[in-house]
Amino acid sequence: MAWTIEYGPAALRALRKLDRQTVARIAGFMTDRVAGGGNPRDHGKALVGSFRGQWRYRVGDHRVICNIDDARGVILILDLGDRKDVYR
């Protein structure tokens, strides 16, 4: 099953602040490895605490926070950023 990637408003704002090389790296990872593969949970890690129900993907020093909607086949990117700031 091929997954569709959608970006939330916070993720789009965060992407605008990053350099082109980092944006290309994150987009490539999400498109090729996460959405292109079978199960998007194979490449990520489930979050706990106040982020319960969300998944994170590690792309270098950046983290991509997502919701996975199995019924629609959509990976919604909620936020992304440097690993030291993204969970705040």
C-alpha cells in the first residue's frame, strides 16, 4: 500500500525556515522510505507521554512528528525541527 504524505501548518512553517538541502533530505526520506515502503511504523518510533499516538522519524539531527491514519492511508506531518527543540 502506498501512503500519502500531508503537511500541517506548523510543519510548513518549519520547512520554510530550513535550508534547501535539509528540506530535500527530509522530503526524500519521508517519500522514499516511509511512504514508499509497506508499513510506515517500521521506520519510526512511537512517542509516549503528551505525544502519545504520534510517531517520530529521525532524519539526521532533525525529527519529524507525524500522525498515521490507517483508514485513509495518510501520514500527516504535524511538526519538524531540530531534535533539541521539536518536543517543546
